[in-house]
Amino acid sequence: MPERDPGPSVKDDELYEKLRDEGNSKEKSARIANAAANESRSSVGEKGGTSGSYEDWTVDELRNRAKELDLTGYSDLNKDELIAALRNH
């Protein structure tokens, strides 16, 4: 698998890639990786809350999240397509 280039704004490429491989969105992965680079990985990890996997969400909840993120074209997507769109925005 070719390595993804998160761009110059991501300060911890290794952590970013690990988070993306776990299924986190680009935005969330970059935010966590940058926070870890500014502080420390352990202190950032202690802050985290819990959130269910997108697979546990209903289609309505996924559509609401897509709306919050200003995604477009999500209204006709099925659950798997919504999850992919949210993870790749």
C-alpha cells in the first residue's frame, strides 16, 4: 500500500498514519497528531473521550454528522457509503 502524504500541516506523520489506518477521518487524525506533537502522545491520549464506531451509528446519525461537517451529496448514500465519506472527508 503506498504511503499517504498528509501534507506539511501534519506535525507527526507516523501517528497520523496510525490513526488513519484505524479508520479515523483525515481531520481527526491531523488534529490528534498535531496535538501530540505540541504536547506529548501520552498527555493527548489521556484527554480522549469515547465514541462508538461509525458502524454502530444509525443512518440518520451518520447523515446528521455529514451535515455537521458540511459534506454534500450524502442524502442518497447507504450506510457503508456514508461511513466511507465521513472517514475520507
